[in-house]
Amino acid sequence: MDTLYCACCGQPFRRTSPRGPAPLYCSRDCRRQIEVRRRVWAAMGGLSGGGLSGTPSVRTPVLEPMRSAWSLEHGRHGGATGGRAASA
């Protein structure tokens, strides 16, 4: 299998030599781009542990279920009325 895909831009490229480990990037530009990204991520504290297998240090917010205007208007939000429509 001689066709590889660049880890930076996704372009297919051919492996120039069967010796050694397979290259990850199609060009020197892509290799430099990833080096820059890694430096920026490290400076921002984006990766804990210093490796790509680490977990992000920024916490993901927990999303609450969305309540539609219709359900609030018709009393179907499971509040004090127990999900029944409120008497007007």
C-alpha cells in the first residue's frame, strides 16, 4: 500500500521509500504547520500530559435539555402542574 493520507490536510500522497516508519505528512509545509499548532496548543495549555493521547484541560460545559416555548406555554414542562396544562 503506497498511498498514504496526510495527517494535516488529508491529501493523498505516495510513500517515497518503503524503508523506515511511514511519514505522516505530505510536505514540509504540513509538517511545519503541525509543529506550530503543537507549540500553540502547549502554550494555551490545551493538552495535559504533553501528548496527543492526553485529555483536554478545558472542561466541556454540561448542556441542559431544551424546553420549547410551546411546552412552556401549554404547561408541558413537568413543573408544578405535573405535566398537565394549567387552567386559565
